[in-house]
Amino acid sequence: KAGVTQTPRYLIKTRGQQVTLSCSPISGHRSVSWYQQTPGQGLQFLFEYFSETQRNKGNFPGRFSGRQFSNSRSEMNVSTLELGDSALYLCASSLNGLGEWAYGYTFGSGTRLTVV
Amino acid sequence: EDKVVQSPLSLVVHEGDTVTLNCSYEVTNFRSLLWYKQEKKAPTFLFMLTSSGIEKKSGRLSSILDKKELFSILNITATQTGDSAVYLCAHTGGFKTIFGAGTRLFVKA
């Protein structure tokens, strides 16, 4: 079965712009989580969506937002980009987002965002 | 605030060595501990641990959880160069997954 698909794979943006990243989960998975990975901070949780509802979010500014559609595909948006937003953005899907039932999360290959 | 701490941060070994990676956690409501291997981009799932003292095994890799002492270890025996990667430990619960900084393992031929 198809894995988690993230698009685009690479993106270069300038400061002040906004960006939208997309994540298509594994078929049947209803939970999508987003993470930011940087060399200094590691993998940091952004937010989690299930059935179009955000159930939890990490400690990121309001410039980071997301949404989930009825087909479980999710997008995240970053407005007013800063240099520090340069990172690998990963999404992960699971059946329902509960660790003990999800048997782990399946990650996509990520979108590498560079802000110049 | 929940946190997951991994040690060591990096490790260099020779092929055939056995390594032990450590993960300690402080969380308000423990649900599950996960181990992942990240070679390039997408972390790949290794183990999920929910019960103390029950070892999970997959080939040369094994992992165990100690809920009393709040830690988990990941063992890799007879290491190979293909084991070179970043190993991530994470706690998942409350619709949120917190990752440790990872242990970067390099296996020399």
C-alpha cells in the first residue's frame, strides 16, 4: 500500500513569504501529526489532526497553522517566514493517533524548507 | 512539561560490537514509548513499548522498558555498517508525541 506522501519535497522561500505543505496519509489512517526537525532542536511536535479536528498542538507561534480535510489529507501553513523556519517538516499518520492502537506512526519523507 | 532524554548523543563503534542506547522520560501520563531509526529523512518504526519488563525483539535489535525507573534501552548486537543512523526515542500519549534528541550511531567497517 502507498505510504505517507508529502509534497513538495523541497522548497525555497524568502523571508516574509508564506508556505503551504501537504501530507497525504496512508489510506485508512485518520490521524496526521506534523513535526519540525532541525539539527539543533531535533524533532519537535507541531500539531495533530484527527477527523478534521486539531486535538493537540506543540509550542509554536501562531504563524504555524494546519488543517485536515475530509479525506484525511492535511496541510500545514507557515506565514511570515523567518530564517529560523528552515527545517525538515515531517508528517506522520496513524490509524487513530493513539500509540497503543496505532502501533507506531508512519512518517513521510518530509519537505525540506529553506528560507533565504 | 513532558520530556524525553536520550544518551549518548553520539556513538562510534566497530562492526560486530554490541551497543546500548538509553532513553529516559518524564511524562505526566505515560502511554507508550516508541523507538525509531532515521537514516535519511523518514524515521522508520522499530518498537512500541507499553509494559515494563517485556523485551521486544526484531533480529539483532531488542528493547525493554522500565516504568518504575522511567527509562528504556535499545540494544543492537553484532552491529553492521547498515545500522549507522540516528535512533530516536519518543513518548506518545494525549494525541501528542515527544521525541528525544536522538543518538547518532556510526558503525565503522
